[in-house]
Amino acid sequence: DVLTPNGLDHALMSERLKANPKKKKALEKKIHPLVYKKILAKLASMDGGKVVLDVPLLLGSPLEEMSDLIIAVFASEKNQIARLLERGKDPETALLINAHYPKAALKKKAGLILNTDGSVASLSKELDSYRFL
């Protein structure tokens, strides 16, 4: 019932998964291997070069071992809430999910840590200063 003719009903899916963490884990066990397989196939079809992957659950995934550089991106809770509301997302659910992510471990493994509380222009300027990107 979370699949509609217009696609996935994200709000209903979020509500269901929030109410039943076991279902969330079961869903992740089915979806994550499919996502990794698709990413690996895409990477194998490429002709070299640099690739940036946006992987919300990188730590502990097969993609972590393949990464030459991990860039951790953080924003204040206030900015996260504002951005989620702009996208029509439920901040309470998203922040609850984020609360369980091992941020300290991510910071330790990251070769670069970015704070995105500033403007897009300031972030862009900061990124331009890194020659390896």
C-alpha cells in the first residue's frame, strides 16, 4: 500500500518504518545489496576517472572499502530541519534516523569534514580549494 500509481508514498513508508524498526532492517537487507550491485556495475562500465558517490550509510558497506577518500558532511540540526521542511520531508523522522548514525566513527574515517551551515557560495569556494576533487 506504500506504492501508488505516482510512485512511492514516502510519508506513509516513513511512518510504517518508524513504527516497526524490524521491518526497516528487513527492507534494508533487501534493498542495499541491489543498490550496491547497481553501483558496482556502473563503476565497472566506466572508463576510469574520478567518481563521487553520495552514500548516506557508507560505514560498514562494501562501498566504504572501495573509497579512496571519505568526505563527511555535517549541518546543524536547525539547518537540517529547515532543509527537510523545504523538501516537504518530516524532520522528526529524518532526525530520528540520523541520531543512530555513528557520527564519531565517520569523523574519524573522513579525510575531509565539511560543515554546510554556510551559504552554497562559501561551500563552493571551500570545495574549489581542494585540488584532489
